[in-house]
Amino acid sequence: MAVRYKFVELSVVTDLTIEAVVNEWVALGWQLDGIRFVLSEASRRPSMAFISFIRDVPEEPPSES
């Protein structure tokens, strides 16, 4: 099995937007891998977030050229 990654960028970072994205992609068979926040010096709230998901996919056989 190979690991496939999916990254989702959030420009509006709230508990509701994070929850919606996680629930959407988990329902599609992805596993939550992590959440990374982008902070700015001007605010204590994150300005962006990147949510990563993983899932196992079958490896494709090598193609014959």
C-alpha cells in the first residue's frame, strides 16, 4: 500500500470551519494527519490553517514502456 496525502487550506480559521473540513474529508475515507496554523505578529488568532489528511491506496503496478 502507498500513502496518499491531501492538504486543505483554510483562510477563515474558526472552530466551525476546522470542524466542517475535518468532518467532510473523514467521511470520504481520509484520516486526519495534522493541523498547522499560520500566525501573524499583529494578531493572536491564526490567519490561515493547513489541514492534512492521509489514506492508504493500492500501489499501481509499474507501467511497461
